[in-house]
Amino acid sequence: MRNRIVIVGGGTGGTILANLLAAKLHREIVNNKVELLMISDSPFHYYKPAFMYVAFNAFFKQELTRSQQSLLRPEIKFIVDKAERFDLSQRVIHCHSGKQYPYDFLVFATGCVPWPDRIDGLAQAGDHFYQYQAARQLAQKLATIEKGRIFITVSFPETPNVPHQCGIAPIETTLMLDDYLRRRGVRKAVEIVYTYPSVSQLLRNCLFLQRPTAEALPGIFAARDIRHQRGFTLSRVDAQQKIAYSAEGEEQPFDILMATPPIRAVEAVCNTGLSEGNTGEGWLPTDHQTLQVYGQQGVYVIGDTVDLPVSKAGGSCHNQAPVIADNIVAELRLGQTVSHYDGKVQAIAQMGLQAGMPLVYDYRHDVLPTPSTKVGGMLRNGFNRGLYWATVRGLI
């Protein structure tokens, strides 16, 4: 009897995992004992971390886009369709085309989406860089501002201990913004204000979600004349008056509101009813070690859809994918899981337009900030321009 593995989602996590599984199960696939499917609603793959560079006119769309099929090993059957409903009791995926796909193993690699409408006025007045068109809109504003105030704000999910998307990105873009405006020759006429909410995962009254980095930020910001404020939890925005209001009772005027918006899982995942919270965000209850969805046999989740206290970023997927691949292979061959995820995330943070800082953390250890360097910036640029595409192919 042939076993079918279905990965839903063609982003970073799903693509790495599909290629790893194809390599590990090559013999079973060619002998028709295993079928490996990927379902994605787009024929294209986007290198989403590059969207923040789009906001500074440093990346064009063609540079961050590839054909999804071109990134997959030939053993993988790639289907362009939209998964609209998951019947977990019958183990069937219902798609927009009307087709149904039964599965023996299912992996949610469906990512997350911005949810600015959760905060009154944010969709109308805020800008962000987590989607391509939104980043292009922000780029136009940043390229033309001559004087004024750019207000940076971060919103966390309401689900306890779940971080916002790409934890380091608000710091990266704040420092990139400072460099960018200096290059344009308008920095002295533009005030930059970075704020962070009162509660960020398990910390309070800080500037980042991990204490060592939070403690280093005031000095970094002071050296660049960037203002910062703790305890600003965005609650609503007056789009006409261009004023941001906090849950703590403060208000901040702006000319550009550069926001890390609220996020949620995609609609089909929210509609599974598996989420343990009542926030409407839809994060799947994830075993911290095996990455299985609690209460669902043979169902796993990777990347942004997890409810884990780790960054929703490619640096997480890179470490989660081998664990899931090993566990699915072990379930097929041994009837049990064998591999554990330790919460590891690694990346090179973009600390300005040219500098970079390597970072690593896991469930038990926070990021330890180190001086940013041009060599670090070169490493990040090398990953952006080439190594990423080798990574998603499962080669690195």
C-alpha cells in the first residue's frame, strides 16, 4: 500500500522539507511505495526576507522570485491549487479546484499573513514590508520624504508567548532606515522613533523580546540619534490626523508609520478549529520537540504556523525541516518518531545597509549581541543573492 505525504505551502519551510524528504525517501518513491505531494496556491516562490530590502529599493521583484517547480527535486509532485478546507477526521484536503487529496502524513507549511485590520486605522495609515506590494508602497514614501517623523511600532500576536513575524526585522529596518536617509542627505531633517510594546512574550518594559539584545539597543540607537520608547502598545491609529495611540494612554504623531502589524494563520488553518486560543489567530498547537500537531496522528507543522516561542522566520524553518523529515521517515520505517527540535534559530541580522551580525539562539539560550561588521554584511548579502536558493533546495 502506497503512503501519501502532502505538504501544504510552498514557502521556505515547505520547500526545504519537501526536498529533504525526497532525498531520504528516494527509493520508496521510485518503487511506488511513497507519494510526495506539495500543494501551493502559487507557481512562484518568493524569498520573503528580501521584502524588507524592497522597502529601500535594494531588491527588484525578479531577483527574489523563482519558479517553485524549479526548486523541487523531480520525485516531488507539485500541484498549484489552494487548500481551502482540512477534513482532519477523514484525512482529506479539499482544494479550490474541487479536487480532494487524501493523505497519510500532512505537513502544514502555510505561513502567516499580516492582519492590520485587528487594530483600528492601521490598515489605512500604516506601512509595512512583509508583503511585496506593501514594501513597494513604503519604498515610495521613504524615497521621497524630505523632513518629518517616521514612527516605528511593533505589534505582537495576542496568543501568549508567540512572537511577531521575524523577530529581529524591526531592529534591522530601523538601522537600515537610518543609513538610507543619511545616504539621501535628509537624515538631520527626519526624526526616527522606535517603540516596543509593554509585553513582548515573557518580557515587560523592554525594547526587544530577548533581554541581552534589549539591553544593548539603547547604546546602538543613541549612537545613531534614533529615539526609542518602551511600553507603547499600539491600540488605534487616526489616519486623518496621523496620530498613533497606545493602550498605555499615550499618543505619537507621524508622517510615516512603519509598523510590524498583527499576524494570523491563513484562513483554512484558522478554520480547522485546532488552535487552543480564542484570539482568532489560528496558530497550531505544536509539540515543542517533535513538531507534530497535538492530537493529530501523522500531522506536522513547520515555520510561521506553529505556536512555539521561536522566531517566525526562515532561520527557524532551516532547523525544523530536518527534524520533521527524520520523524516522518522514522514513522514510515520504524513506527515512531526519533528526532527532537531544540528551538534553534540562526541568521545574520542586517544591522544597517552594509553591516551584519550573526545570531543564534534556541529554547534555552538567548541571542548574545556581537559587534556588527562589514564582513557580516557581506555574508548576509551572499545568502540573499545565492545561498538562500541552495538552502531551500535542501543542499545546505
